[in-house]
Amino acid sequence: MKNRSEKQKDLDSLKTALAEVSTVILTTFQGITVEDDTKLRRAVQAAGGEYHVVKNTLAERAGAGTAAEPLLKNLEGTNSIAYTATDPVALAKALTKVAKDVPAFKFKAGIVQGRVLSVAEIQQLALLPSKEELISKLMFLLRSPAQRIASALNGVNRNLAVTVSEAVKASQFGAGDAAPEPAGGTQ
């Protein structure tokens, strides 16, 4: 059992972490095997987050004065939290995948950018494209008009070159021919 100074150290550490993050997802872990818990922790770490099983009073005290305060008040039952300061979509995707594989793992609620989310909203968040995918799509959309403009401008130059080339060919062809005779002929 932890002594008072260790508990205070845990509280301070969690309070500091919760003050710096933008996303906190509250879950329950009751009935999860050690193997599933290990997979869960690895998935959350891979998504750039942290996962902790917390005592309700510790979570409530650590959440006081942070954006996660409404989420961590009056907790009951067994609870765990996953949080991240980076990409909320990646964290939600990782947790949703684990929840599909492990029926005992369930969402309770979440908070993203100070807004409390329901279980359904967390699942909708997991369906969004990741930050990298969104950046990639945005770059494609930004690049596409520029490519079209460049192609159109090249088309104008190409058409002009073809027209000039045809005009040159026509003038060369016409210069070598004899001038047409006037109508009525010479006497």
C-alpha cells in the first residue's frame, strides 16, 4: 500500500498531465484480462496517449481546476482514463478498436477541447480521418487547382506554338509557288 507522500506524488503527476492535455476519455476496465490490458496500453501509447487505472477520489482531485473537471466529478465504480495532448481522433480510434475486440472494455464519457462527449460522440470521433489523412487531403485539394491552372497555361502555349508552326508552314508553302495569273490573261 502506498504511503501519503507516494499518493501525493501520484496526484501531482496526474494533475499536471490533465492540465496539459486536450482530450480525456473515461472508461471502465472491469473484467479485462492482463493480456487485453497490455494490448490496450500499447494501442494508446501508439496513438500518442497515456492510459491509467485511477481511483475515483484521485481522479476527482487531479481533475479539479482542469478542463477534465466535469468529466471526473462524482465517479462511481471502476474507472480508467486515457488522455492525449496531440490527436484526439487517433486516441478515439485506438480505444474503439480495443472496445470492439474486448467486450469488457467500455466507454463512459470523454472531453475534447473542453467539450464533454457522450459515448456515441466518442465513437463518431473515431470515424473521422486522422490528422495526417486530413492534412494529406487538404494538400491535394490545394495542389489540384494549381495543377489545373498550370495545365491550362501550358495548353495556351502549346496551342499558340501549333498555330505559329502551321502559319510558318503555310507561308513557306505559299512562297515557293508561282503567283497566280490575273484573270483574262495577258495579250
